[in-house]
Amino acid sequence: MNAALTVFLKEVRENLRDRRTVINTLVTGPLMAPLIFVLLINTLVTRELSKAEAPLALPVAGAHYAPNLIAALKQDNVDIKPAPADPEAAVRNQDADVVLRIGSDFAKAWDKGEPAQVEMIYDASQQDARGSTERLRKLLDAYDQRTGALRLLARGLSPSILKPLAVADRDQSTPQSRSGMMFAMLPYFFILGGFIGGMALAIDTTAGERERQSLEPLLANPVPRWKILAGKLGATTAFAITTVLLSILAFAIVGQFLPTEKIGMTLTLGPRFVAATLFVMLPLAALLGSLQTLVAAFAKSYREAQTYLSLLMLVPIVPTLLLSVIPVKTQLWMYAVPLLGQQVTITRLMRGDPVPDSALVLCFVCTAVAALLASLVTARIYHSERLAISA
Amino acid sequence: MIEVKNLHKAFGKGAKRVVAVDGASFVARDGEITGLLGPNGAGKTTTLRCLYTLMQPDSGQVLVDGIDAAADPVVVRRRLGVLPDARGLYKRLTARENIDYFARLHGIETQTMHARREALAEALEMRDILDRRTEGFSQGQRVKTAIARALVHDPKNVILDEPTNGLDVMSTRAMRTFLKSMKAEGRCVLFSSHIMQEVAALCDRIVVIARGRVVADESPDALRAQTGEANLEDAFVKLIGTDEGLAA
């Protein structure tokens, strides 16, 4: 039997007997992406729905100075509350999303036909309060325009002279593309899944084997070192790919049950999504496996290897963050860059945007070449003398 | 047969440079037990590591059955059975699986593998532990497993780095018997030790190594005659010129 295959089978068998590794590969890694998304979507959906339909609770200071405004707000489903003693502090402490303050000279300015001031007290850095603030601003604007139009009509003028420009919104986003923006993080979770799946083996087969003092006897066997490494890399990659495969399948299944249409989004998670995602993730799993083995081979101990690999885990998040912060137009060269290519492919597939087969092949080939190079570098490290020496 | 010719090996550079082996030469013959004796840090392990091609010597030559280790390391490793200083087992595998893994890496046919494994289990008296996972093995059980997997390919030459390290009296005696039986089978047995009595009781030839150099290469009797000391331990101290490192 081929020596590389012998090593591969032994590593797989040994690691299948380690409960922690098996749980990471078969459960934690694959379920992370779907679970996080179920949580995220559900929170988002419930929040959006409840905010849109529920009456807006609004503390108002000086409500009695502007009875007409208050009456109009009440008609627009606003629940007027007495204002807290210190509105600014209440907003800062997140006791209230937004507080409306009406000054005592409101009525005087209003009667004279001068702009009457109301104050909206809010904290723009509070994501959660943004919905309430926006809603109140829209209601106030509407009341403002309504009253303005009535005043013009009373003077015999057409309200349209105040509207020289008519802006009409023509949003070209589709439900798929809106969900794609939201799911820009998903590729990272697939990549992370593969990372977690391969991590235990990458450490166990290098730094772990050295720490347990079994590497020296292993290397005394009449097998070239690159064959031993090939078997180990194969086993690491096999675990990583298993995790990725399960992860994609789990997401494809769970995705069907996510209530995304309630917030106007649809996900395209058909067989093509599964097949194409797996296709571009295969070489990436091999690349990550090589890099993990390479990094772990440098480490002096199991613990050190774990620390290095945890840091390495942050690298795949870079293209994800870049693309979600700077949404650039997809260009062909992006498919050729490992990590970025997978990011672009998976995001586009989910949005239902076309991904040509040639781009998939380009992504696969370039990542495979990178994986091969990483393996060659790892093989070089493996030939160094100090690698084998324990302690 | 193992021949070592003018072996040099140093680690580090500049001021940190440490010379581990400094021109060692000796021969270990078939059908003999050769003991590599020296205090801690004398260069025994480094010498052995050069023999089984884990390390490359800076200069000098290693020949195993006449084959140059630098020219054909894989063939040389095939002819060697090695029990290194590091003898970790795979804890989640049974003793049998540990042995079979190495047999397969040697490319041994399944039938031969079974026969060899059973014969070794018999000789090492480890039949009862074959199907247990090696996690929780005693030191003696671990060494037995490590020896069985090192010898499963029936090598002509056997290298053991401090084989009795950490063994109790009974296990040490069993180990000596085993080494003698390998000698009787005509193998070339080379082992390192820093324990005087062990070397004296077993060896046909003693190679004394100190500070990376061979300071004596004789039969035990010749060694006593050469130094004029009746007691081997005194002879040893006289040869290495210090009693440092003997306390172990």
C-alpha cells in the first residue's frame, strides 16, 4: 500500500476516535453558519415587524403648547407620554429612543406664521433608536408640509410653487440583491467552518505529534518525508471538506425555513448554489489545510500552535469586511484571488446574480495553484532537521 | 554492520555554536552487541540520529551494510530498526494498530506483518496488551510496543537509544535477554547507555564517547587492561577524565 495512503488512513482513524475533533468537524463547524443566521434573521424580522406596526411611544415635553400638532401625531398612531424630567439624560441612558420638546413660545410663533421650533432629542449612534427617530421625523415633515400647503392655499397660491423639483425613487434592487447585502458575512462562515474542521488535525499531525514524541520514530521509517506530509495534509483537508460540505447542506436546508420574505428578501439556495459553492470551496479547504499545517509546523508546542492558528483564523475575514464596507463592482480578476474569489462567488450565487462557469473554473484553478504552492512550502519546512527533534 | 567514519556535527552559529560530535569513528559488527557509552551530553543521541538519517552530519560518513546513508537514506532506514530517544506512541490506537502502522510504512505484506507481529509479541511477552489502546500504558508496556514497531520489518541492524531508560528491574532484565536473543540471531545491535553495569553485562564491544569524541573502542576486558583498572567504572572515569554526569 502506498505510504501516503497509509498515513492518511491512520490519521483519519486516530482522529475519528477523538470525540472533541469529531464534534468540531461534524457539529460545531457545520452548524455555526446556519445557527448564527437563524438568530440574526429572527431578531431582525421580529424587530422590523413590531416596530412598523406598533404605536410609537413618544415622550413629549410641553405637549400643551401645541395641541394641534399633538392631535395630528395621535392620529398617526403615536402614543404620547409625559416627558422625563431630564430628556437629554433619558436619551443618553437609552430610557427613551427619542424625546420631543415643544417650547413655550411655540404658539406665539405659530400664530404669527413664523417657523415654530420643536426639538427632537435623540442619539444618532444608537442603531436601535434609529427606527423611532426616522418615523417621528417623517411624521413631523408630513405635518409641516400639510400645514404649509394649507397656508399657501389660504393666500391663493398653489402649493406646487414650493416644489420646483419632483424626485421619484426607482430602486433597482431585487429581493435577492437586498438579502445578498445582508448575507455578505455568509462566505466567511463557510470558510470558518472549513478552518475549524481542519484545525484539530493540522495541530495534531504536526506540533501534537512532535510534542507526544512520536514524530522522530515516524520519520525513522523508510518513507520520504513528502509522502508522510501528503498523507497528513490529505487527512486535514478531508476533515475540512467534510465540515464545509455539511455546513453548505445545513445552510441550504435551514435557509428554506428562514422567514426572509417577511422583510422582502429571497435566498437562492438551489442545487446549483450547493454544487458551485462546494466546487469553489474544495481547493480553498486544501489551501487552508496547508497553511494550518505550515503554521503548526513552526510552533514549538500544541498550545503555541493553537495560538498561531487562532490568529490565522482572522485572515479570511479581511475580504469579507472589505467587500461589505466598500461594495465594489465584481470584476473577473476577483475570482482569481483565493478567499476573495470564494467570497464573490458565494455572495453572487445567493443574490441570484449570474456567475459564469468560466469564473467558477478560474476561481477553482487559481485557489488550487495557491494550495499546491502552500503544500510545497510546507514540504520544504518538513525537510528541515529541527522539525523532527522533540523538546 | 554499521560503520561511522570521522563524524562531525555542530549546532548553532558564532558564539552559540555547540559541537555535539567531533570526529567520531567506530564500527558495530553483525552478531555483536556494541555499547555506546558516555556521560549525559557526550553526543550519543546526536551520533545515533545521524545514523538513522534524522540528521545530516556536517562531515564524515555513515555506512550501513556498506550503503552510504547520505546517498540513499531511504534504503538505509529500511535496513535499520530504530528505538529513538523519543518513543511516543499513538494513544488513541491499540498496541497492535501502532505496530501495524509502522509495518505498512515499511511496505510489508499483510501476511508477513501478522507473522512478524505475533512473533514479536511472543518474544516481548506483550500478547495481553496487543488490543488495548496505548493510553495509560505503563513505561514498560510502552517500551515493548515501541520496540515491536521498530523491529516489525525484521531489520538486520538495530539501534536503541537508552533502551532501559525508565524501566524497572524486571523490565530491564527482560530487555537484556531480548538484546541477547537478537545478537544470537546474528543481528548488529548498537545501543547507547550511560549505565556502566548494563554495558558491562551485555556488550561485546564498548565505544566510550566523551565531548563528541571516541576515547576508547575495545572489548570490556581490553578496556580494563588498557586503563589498568580492575573495575569498569573506574576505567570509564579514567577514560573520560571526569566523574561529571555519572551520577545519573
